[in-house]
Amino acid sequence: MFVLDSNRMLHIRASHGALPDPNESGDHFMSRPHLVRASPAASPGAHGSGSAAEDGVAGGSVLRLTRYEAAAGFAIFMLLGALQAMYGPSIPSLRTDFHLSAPVAGLLLSAQFWGAGLGVIAFGASGRYVSTPWRLGIAMVSVVAGCGVLGLAVNWPMALLAALAIGFGSGALIVALNTVFATGFGQRSTAMVNLLNAAYGAGAVLGPVGVAVAPGNSFRAVFLTAGGVAILLVLPALRMPQGTSSETGVFWPQGRRVVSVLAVFLLIFLLYDGLEADIGGWAATQLKFNGFSGAAAANITALFWGALTLGRIILAPVTQRFAPHRLLTVQLLAVIVVMVLAHRSGLVPAAYTLTGFLLAPIFPVLFVWVQRTFPQVRSAASFVLLAALSGGAAFPPLVGKLIGASSPNVLPTVLLTIALAAVLAIQIVQRMARSIAPTPSGNHP
């Protein structure tokens, strides 16, 4: 982590023009792009622990969000979580309406994934030309259009295009709001990113409930309802503040050392999301193999996701007190211990539930760490989220092949191996990141 200093603050002031008066009141000040200068007394000194509790991001700028903006971010993320979780329960209705086989119906999930990837790339690439509020507004309109088209689709290609549009908007919103929250609350940013992603988890719990109570469990009713909610969130999205580095810095990382450090961060995100997706996708298979009923296996998997969401709320204050690499290392080492215990069939339900709680702060802490390490690389957030998406898509099929070649009881071994690889990568990136600390001019050496 990096220490704020007066030289760096002068550089930021010169780069962005005169700083607004923090005593200025009203929506005029809070709704326009701005940076708040940290006072020397509030800045961590050389004795700081280098923890995630440092005020602001590397580069010395602290974006401040209003309660209205924060609430809008939570509401948008809850909607995105609900949308993602509605696809699975909607597949039976989709198959009935469009006369689809199971593999063909699964293409809807692929369309969502590819759309999200395109949205992440588009958000990062457009930062120099389009302001953050407008990109958020466009992304919300994409979600509105996708929900409406899917709810009214008359054929299967139209439904696939709708899922692509929903995915595009979701991907852009996820990278945008994670980035804004990672820089928008000073020393509380890590905790707030935890809560933001907890809102996504809460939405993922509500989404299937919406499908269950819809007339005939119809996908049309729930996606049209989601589209109506999304319309209400377009204006709040347009009122979100400009990010701290959306119009400054470089798009591509510059220099071999910077690229190397970012590459290791990408690997960590890839491994983490693979770990999470493998548990969500294959834990039920192991449970059924060991004698649990299908309903019990589904409920235990739901407990994993519930623990992941609850952990992000409960552990949010903890993320402010410890250095990122220390917190991540402890959490993942605990996962390794729990996965050793998961080799005993009677302990599997408790092991996967506890693992959800242990994994809870990892993504938010990692994301804020990346933002503070690469304050001048506008594409850093897009790159790491693409890596996370790729891990979630690539690992489950590979683990499925391992399970097919042996048995579902190989899953804990695979998971502890992935967690161990992530621990090693974290130790490597911690040492490498020290060599790319920003200079007073704001550039990497």
C-alpha cells in the first residue's frame, strides 16, 4: 500500500484543475466530478501498517459518494444479482415456450457470460471518451432493453440477443460500481466494496424466489418486472460521480514490471473465481455421491452462497484493519484446512458452508488492492474482472472432467490445490508490487 504525500496531492491538483470547495453544499457539488483533498493530519505517515485501511487510493485522491449515490449502487447490484440468479430457474419455462433441449437452453447462460465480458471491455476502453455517469446510464439502458426483449421474445434468437444485452450492461455496471466504491469512501472503501457485493448476493437469493412466485413460474413475468425496476435505476445511474481515474492515466499498463504485477493479480482473480464457481457447481454432486438427497444437496449449496453473502456483511469492518495480503493469506489458509476436513463425508456440509464465509472478503479486498496498486491504469479493473469471469467459466468444466475420471470426492483436493496456488501468488504479488509504487509525479518508475 502507498502513503499519501503533499507532492502527490499537488500533482493531482495540477492534473485536475482547482479542487472544489468542500464546504460547497447542495447537489451541484455532490453530483459533479470532484476530488477531495486529504489533509496532512489525516494522511497515514511512514509508520502506517500498509493495510487496507489507508485513506484513499494510491495517487492521493479520495472520491466521496453521497448516501444517495451509495444507495443507488446497492440497488443496482441487488438487481444484477437477481438477474443472474433468475436464469437457472427460468430455463424450464424457456424450454417449454421455445421447445428447446437442455443443451440449447444452456446457451442463454453463455450469452450472458459473453455479454458481460464485452461490457467489461467496453467500459474500460471507453473511459477516455465517455464519462462514468454516461457509461453507467448506457449500461442501465442495455439492461432495461434486454429485460424487455427477453420478456417479450417471440423466438429463441431474440431471447439470446436479449441475454447478450443484459450481460453487456451487467458487466459494465459491475466493473464501474466496484471501481467507484473502491475509491469512494476513503478508509472505508474496502468495507463498502464488501457490502456492495453482499447486495449482489442478496439479489441472487431473491431472484429465484421471484421465479417461484411468478404465475406459472414464467420467465416473461420476472424479466419484465426486472426491466421495470431497471428503468427506475437509470436516472440514479446517471447521477453517479465520475471515477477518480476515468479521464487520466493510461489504458494499457506501461513497463515490464507493471505488466508482470498485473499478470499475477489476474492469476489470483482467475483462481479465486474458479474456487467459488467449483464449489457452487460441484458441491452438490459430491454431496449426492456421499448419500445426501438431491434436496439436501441443493440446500447445502444454498448455505454456501448464503454464508458468502453474510460473510461480506459481517467481515466488512475486519477488512479495514489488516493489510490485504495478510487478510487474504489467512482466509485462504483457513480454506485449505477446511478442505482437508471436507474429505470426511460427514463434515462436507459444514465444510462448504464455512468455506463460503471464509471466501466472503476475498474478492472485495483483492479489487481494492488492485485499484490502489494501479491508480493510473484505467483498464486494471476491466482486466481483473475479465480474469474472474474467465475463471468462473473455465474451471468448472475442467473439474468436471477430473470428477468423471475419478469420483466426486476428488473435489476437496482440487479446491485446496487452487487455494494453495492463490496463497503462493499473493505472496509473490506482495513482493513484486513494492517495486511499482507511484513516484511523486504519479507515474510508475
